Amino acid sequence: MIYIDFTQENRLPLSAVFFLIIVSTKTAIKELWGVLLAVFVFKSDSLNTFWKLVIAFLVFFLFAAIHGILMYRNFRYAVKGDELIVKKGAFRKTTLSIPLHKIQNISNTQGFWQQVLGITTLSVDTAGSSSNELEIYLDVETSDAFKKFLLQTKNESLASELDESEIKRDETFQPQQVLKNYQYDTRQLLLAAISRNHLRGTSIMLALFFSFFNQLGDSYQRYLVEYTWSFVPKNASIIYWLTIIITILLLSVLLNFVHTCLKYYDLNVNLYDDKITYNAGLIKNIQQVINLNKIQVIEQTANIFEKMLKTSSLRVHQFLVLNEQAKTEVAFFLPGFLQSKELTEGIYPEIADEEFSEVHSKKNFFLRKLYSFAGVPTAIFVGLAFYDIRFAFLAIPVLAIATFAAWFCYRKSRAEIGNKYIRVYAGALGDKVSTLKIANIQSIKFRQSVFQERTQTASLIISTRWRSLNIPFLDEKTARQVFDYLLFRLECEG
């Protein structure tokens, strides 16, 4: 095992200088795009397009090389006492001092160029920052050792502040025992790819095609249309067009499968006593560590495809920032996951023994959803019917679809209230279940509009450090009982 004295100033590995040049190149293109534009606009009889490109490339590369080398030479990091000290900068040097107790999350990310160079990005997030506070480019071994050192030193500092027995630093650092491990095999990747929203993917593909088509000139558009229609039989049957549609859908599934394999390849989730780790990705490898006591909400969703395949997707949210102006969350997403319920109960072990009381939305919620879904489209078609009566018939299918969607929303809208946990159910064609601890609730609002006051209903808005959850259109008496009960439980938890 590698051992480095992180209490002394350390430099980045030599391979990091090449990655810093790549990063600086991207920055140069972003900052100096005006120079590139000026080079092409500049008219010169002695310079053709090729030499203009050469000059622009040299300008960008020279800036990136100087900036990257200076960033590498000036970067130093060390842990001094209870603080992480980082010195960095190219033309303007800065020194960061980060108290270890403010570190909320440490994650590793490894993109394509980083894998080629054998380095990884160690990101350090702190409470009070809207983005990554710090990024350090290290080789994989050093990054793992430094992350363990930071976590261990942080725990020692907290234990010392609480007057607990002093924890001895172990140079070989023994990791905690894994309670449960979840991995994606080929079957899991296939289920995740099939269960994605293919209609959205197909829509994006068509939108990109038509956007490209509109950028062509009239002559090229006419040529492309004539060339395409030359392959279509003159008496094309319905079966032919169905084959085209199925081919497009299969292409969408194939693209989703490739995207899923690249993003979730070798996905590995480890559950410990006090944290959960996430590691996935082929071209861009992402590693995250989330403390269990920092998790705000666990969302389990299932679209139509996932319900058919008896899978679901799981998203774990952690809120980092207390500033309302810059909310940042750390979340990892498990699509087409077969053990969503098992992992949720692993994160919240007490939920298995919880006794829940169920509350449902009243039928007024169905009417409100129906007005929301069908109100504007129906009004538009009725207005157009004064010009052409046929528009009135278009309002019928819109009203039918809106009725079905509103009915499903009403039927699935409910909440389960326990002593320590809450489950909020929602969805239309798909299902969505949000699970949170009562102790994580920041505020509870009893909201009653004029319409709800007349129908003796009310909604509860439960706010966490992540976002708000809505329990809509409860019976007014039931809403007040739930409101008072949650306030009581919060006082007990406090």
C-alpha cells in the first residue's frame, strides 16, 4: 500500500500537467473564441483558410500550455492540523484553507483523458459552496490514499472535539465492513437500457434531424427529400410504415443500451454502517461517498417499461448547501434496478418494522388535475370551432386523455405516515414513491386555497433540505391531524 506524508506539502503527479493543458485548452477556446472569429474574419491575400487555422491553433495551444504548466508548478496540497491547505493558481496565486469538519462529500471522477493518463479527479465539497470547492488531479493510488486520510483525520478531529477517546491513525487504514454490495451485470444493464424513456430519446433524435434539415438550403432540402422518397415504394403499405417505425424504436433502444453501458458499466454500490459508496462508468468513471445521515430523500420511480419488466429506478439525494440561493445536491441514480426496496430498507433499516397510517387525496384532486390537463387545450379547440366546427371534435380525444391522466393521478396520490418515516406516492402512468425521515423535515405548511376552503380540503407541503414534497387535497380534518402529528414528532426527534 502506498504511503505519503499528507501533512507535508505535496505536488501533483507529472501526468497531471498534460491533463491541465487539456483543461486549459478548453478554457482557452471558451475565453478566446473572439480571437478565433477575428482570425477568420481578417482578410489577407497571403493567408488562406489553412494558415488561419494553424495560427488559431498555435495561439490556443501556446496559451493552454503556459497556463497548464503554471497551474502544475504552483499547485500544492497538505493537511495542517484540522485544515486542508491548497495553494494553486497560474497567473494569480491563491491559497484555500478548508476546515475538515466542513467537508461534506469526497468523490472521484475519471473521464476518458484521465483514464488514458492514469489519473483521477478528487472533488471536495463543503457546506456553503454551490459547486465543487476543490478539485485535485492525482493518480488513482494516491487519490484513494488521500481520500481515506482525509476521512480518517476528519473523524479523529470530531472525536477529539466530543472529548471521546483519541483515535490512533493507522497507516494501513482498515476499511469498514461492507454490509451489502450491489452490482450491475449484463442482464441488469439490458433491463436498465430497455426500461428507459424511448419516446423521449426518439423525440430528441427527430428534433435533431429536423433542426439539421432546416439548416440546409432549399436546393439541398429538395435533393434530400427526393433522394429519400426514391427508396419508398409507390404503393407502400401500412406494414411498410410500421416496419419503419419499429426500426426507429429499435435504433432508439440500441442507442439507449450503448449509453447505459458506457454510463453504468461496472456499477458497484457498497452499503456500510454509516455511508454508501457509488462507483460506475466506462469512459467517465464516477465515484461518490454519501454519509447515511446526510441523505434527505430516496425516490423510487417506475415508468411503463419498468413496470412491465418489474423493475424500478432509485435515486438517492443528499443536500449539501444551506444557502437557499444556491441549492446543490449530490445524487446517484440506479436505473432499472431490481433491488430498490431492499436498498431503501438497507439505508433505513428501521422502516421494515414501521407501522404506517395511510391518508388519501379526495376526489377534488381529480377535478383540479382535470382542469389543469384539459382546461387550456379544450378552450383553444372550442375557440377554433367558431372558425371550423371540425376543431370541436379534436377536443374529444384531448378531454378523454386528460380524464384518464387525472384519474390515475388521483388514484395514486396518497401518503403513509409512520413514527419516523413518511412515504409520499404520486404518478400518472408511472409510479413514484418518495421516502424520507421525519427528522429531516425542515418545515411543514398547511395550505388551503379559496377553492379548497369551500370544499373542506387542504394540502400539506413538507420541505426538506433537498426540496418540498406535496400531499395534495386531503380532508381538512385529516390534514390538520397529520400536520399536528408531524409537528409533535419533530419536537420528539429534536
